[in-house]
Amino acid sequence: MIESESQIRVRYVETDAMGIVHHSNFVNWLELARIEMMDNIGLPYVELEKQDALMPVLEVYIKFLSPAYFDDRITIKLFVPECPNARCIVEYKIFRGTTLLAEAKTLHAFINRKGRPIKPPSIFLETMKSFF
């Protein structure tokens, strides 16, 4: 299993008229955590792009449990529970301190820059296999 952790500080611009982080920002936070995870495992996302491989989001699921507010310090815990092959599942838990704010999951596939499905690059598969 791959585990990674990212920290963010909620910006004022991320809040809505109720003073709560707007739900759409959680998707951005998931992306931030994925990019940091790729860096942490030694395979920056830009390296995949150099291989003409992109990992679009096919599905996103977020279960909101508690709100986040301006200036909160947020921890995003990311998990890749199984070795990816043609598709990659990523799970997340988003916290403020010990309070679980949301649980999320994303599903990714691989395409080239023309939008056609491709097999994952060997560098991706080799890197991932080293963690499982």
C-alpha cells in the first residue's frame, strides 16, 4: 500500500458566503495530494507527461462529514490500496486535527495527449510495484 500525507491551510478565497470551504475545493485538494504522492514515491507527474501519458479522473466520490473553515490547517491522508494496473484507485481522508472532514475516492485511467486510452508506462508500473 502507498500512503502519503499533505498539509494545506484554508485560504479565504476557498470559503463561500456561509464562511465554509466550498465543496468544489475538495476536488482541488485531492489533486494536490495526488501530485505530492507522486513526488514522494519518486515519480513526479511531469515524468509521466514526458512519456505521453496522462491520468484523467474517471470518477470522484466525496462524502462530507464536517465543514472546514478559513485558516484551518488541513491534513489530507492519501492511500493507494492496491497495485495499479490499467486503472488506479486512490483513497483519501481529510482531517482538521483529529476531526475527519471528508472521505474520498478517485478512479484514474491512462490516455495519451490525443485522448486515446493507453497502457500505463513501464516506469509507472515498475515504481508502483516496488511499493506492493
